[in-house]
Amino acid sequence: MQGVTLTSRATAFACAAGALVFILSLVLGQGQATDMDGVGRSLIIAILCGTLSWASARRTVATTASAIDGATERLLAAAHGDLQSAVPRDIGQELPDLSVAMESLFSQVRTNLDHVQALALFDPVTGLANRISFCRQVERLLAERSEEGLAALFFIDLDGFKGVNDTLGHAAGDQLLARVAGRLREVAMAQASAGAGDCLIGRLAGDEFTLFVPSLSDMDSAGRIARAIQFALRERFDLGSQHVDLGASIGVACYPEHGDTLSALLRSADIAMYHAKHQGRNRAEMFTTELALEAADRAELERDLLLGLQREEFLLEFQPQIEIGSGRVIGAEALIRWAHPERELVMPGSFVPIAEESGAIVALGDWVMGRVCETAARWSQAGVRQRIAINISSRELGQADFFMRLRHAIDAHRAPAIMLELEITESLAMEMKARTLDQIRALRRDGVRIAIDDFGTGYSNLSRLRELPVDRVKIDRSLVRDIAVSAEARTICSAVVGLIQGLGMEVVVEGVETEAQMEMLRVIGCTLFQGYHLARPMGEEDYLARFAAPAPLARQRSV
């Protein structure tokens, strides 16, 4: 009921008690005194009883009010962050239900805050410090650092982790990350016992980990720690019934030589780690000024790539594919070059990997598709019926609208589909999904030829190769490099050629550089060649001048 207070309740209780005593006094004294004196005495007794009741109730009210005041103060303290102090005892004595409720509330809030703090500071999968927590701790250690000597930051990127996620699932991937964290903890404890101080371990994101060692005697010690990390992560991981072999590319940066702030150390270690990746993975690299210059050059090339596309700085060169028996040129591979305004002609090996990493490969690929379709249309009108092959990267093929953009380029330039050939790397061909294969089969039905490029550099599933919608296989130069001087190389190459021809596909050998190589390959049974021994890549005008003799194009094989 609104408006009812503890004081009003005490007053009502005292009045009721006095009235009851007055009535009882009258009733009990009815036979002896019915005059005014008896009534007065009863009234005096009632007033005394009411007063005593009022005094008792007021004391109870005061005690309860004090308990409520204490509860109010405790709740205000909790609102300002004090969740540890106990609930005052008088609250429990006077208001036990309120005391129990307050204790339960504070306990739940403490638990929730601890959970929130854990989420804010620690990675839930590995239990390691997350990026924010790791950076804060390292920055504090660097700011408080007073002694001379070295410290080291290790940037660790797992090799092959994406394959585990793709094949075994994310649950197995999370389990593997937790195992990796456990092994890094073992390395850190071993270094701490060796006098390197309390190492900090963090998971930055995905499969990237960091380790900070606060005290090192010299840079050689950093190399030994990197090798210890590699050794720990190279041992096989057991995930239930699955066994996983993993490795790591590690970049190392030392304080203060390679950076006197955390951001500088992270940048240096990251540069060293990417160098380890480019050098073949599963290795450790120390940051150097040379690597910094290479990274700066890569960053400059990345910035210039998009500008180069806008300024039309790219061009195509063509290298013929020749059938030796007849001397007929059956096609040309279109190879991109970059006429950079401040550099010599830039070869694709210098900028295509950068374009792959930055995502610019999609725009670059669209430019190549458009230019090749436009060239094929011109050649067809001029009577030059040669196929033009273009390389397709995994990043391009992974775009949901790739085939739509390709068909748009073909239609826009009215290029004959039979004059186009798509070259897909061996590893990419082995991993193509059913939807992609259906799109490729549709292209083949329209006349576009499909070739597997760089065959022999990956790991092919032979039954998978037999099922792929492929017309031609290009053997990589690494298989034919030593064929003229090595019996083992001849045996391997002969087996590969026989396998491909046995599956009903054409064989093209690329990278032919000597007459001896070509003669040996002819003995094996190869007839289609591409390489410097026959012709180097050249501009369109020179190519047409040398290899523009019209020739009929074989009809597309049925799917």
C-alpha cells in the first residue's frame, strides 16, 4: 500500500494496543466500577500500554531503518565498484532475506565481470592472451625496462593449418590450435628456467601466434629459441584418430636493434615471417635491413599496381606453342608484362604474387581477359586461327562471378570461344568444387579449351585427373630440365607423358631450352613444345609477323 511507512505502522500498532487494553479494562472491571473513576483508570492504563507499545515499536523501527540505511550504503558502494566487502551483519539480523539476496547478487556480478574480463583479455580457444592483452603487457614491460640487453619478439604463422580446417573441420582446427598453444607454453617454460625471464605468449588472430622473450644474452639465443619452437611444432599432433603434421614460419625481431617500440618490433617480425614464407615455409628468419628494403619495395609495387591499371601500363606478350612434326603453330600463351614508368619492364614473377596477396589480381585478371578476348576477335577477323591461352589464378576462380565476367568479356568483344584456352594450375585443378567443374564443362561445350598448367609440381590424384574436364596438360619445366643428362629424369618424364596420353589428353612441354631436350622429348613421344629454344615471348606485332600463317583449328572434343 502506497504511503504506508514504518512510523505510521508503529503509531497504528500503539493506538490499537491502547484501544484493546482500554476495552478489556472496561469489560473486566464492569462488575466493580461503572462510574467515571473506573473509566478514567481504564483510560490511564490504555494510555500507558499504548505508550509502551509505541516505544517498543519505535525501537524496532529504528533498528530496521538502520539496517535499511546500511543496505542502501552497501548498494551504493557496490555501484562504485566494491563487490568484495561483506554485507553488514545487522542487515542479516534484521532483514535476512535482503541480506541473502544482496550476497547472491554481488556473487553473480563478480562472476559475470570475471567472465567478461577473461573474454576481453584471453583467447577462448587457446587460453592465451589475445592481441589486446598481449600488446598491453609487452608495452608495459618495454616501458618499465631498465636493464641493458636484448629482448626478442617471435611472430609465428602455422604452415598448413588451412588444410586442417578445410579437411577435418573447425572443431579439429580449434583443438589443434589449443595443442599448439600448449607446446608454446612448454617452450616458454623451458626458456624461463634457462634465465630468459617470464615469456609472454599471445594469439593474434587465426593461426598467428607471438612470443615475447624479455631477456636474451645475444642474437644467437634468439635463433636457438626459434629452432626450439620449430622443433616443438614439427612433431606430429594426434587429434583422436587423426594425425596432423604441421610446421611454422617464424619471423624474429630483437629489441632495440630492430625496433624500440612494440609496433616497430611487430612490423619487423612480420616482415621476417613473410620472408620465411616466401623462402619455402617451415623456417625461421631474422629481420634485417635488407628485408626492410624488400618490404618497402613490395609496398611500393602494391601501391603502383592499381595506378598502373588505371594508366594502362600493362601489356601482353605472346609465346608460341609449336607442333614440331608439321612446324604448325597451334596457339600462343598470353603473358602479362608491366611497363612501369620508373623501372625496367617488370616480369610477372615480381608483381603477380603481390597482386595475389593484395587482391589486385582480380582487377588484373579482368584486364587480361578483356585484352585477350579483344585480341582473339582481331586475329579471327584477320584469319589467324590460333588459340590464345591465359593463366587463371585461384583467387580469380574463387570469385563467385568469375565465369559471368569471362562470358561477358567474350560476348563484349565477340571473341570466338574456340580461340580461347584457360590454363589452371595442377593444385587448383585437384581442388575444384563440383559447381566450378560444372561451369568449366559448360565453357568446353561452347568451345573454350581447358589446360592444366605446371603439371608435376603438385600432388595429383590420378582418378581425379581422369574425371576432370581437361583437354591438355602442360608438363612443368622442372620435369624436363635434366632430361638430356639424367636417366632418372627421362624415366619420370616418360611415365608422366604416357599417363597423360593414356587418359586421352594432349601433352604440351613447356620450358624447352635446348635442342637436346627437345630431341629426347620427341623420342618419348611428345610433339607440342613451348620454350626459349623455339621462341621467346614477344609483342603482338612481332608475333604476328613470325607466326601468323592461318591454320585450321581442330574441333573441340566432346565432353
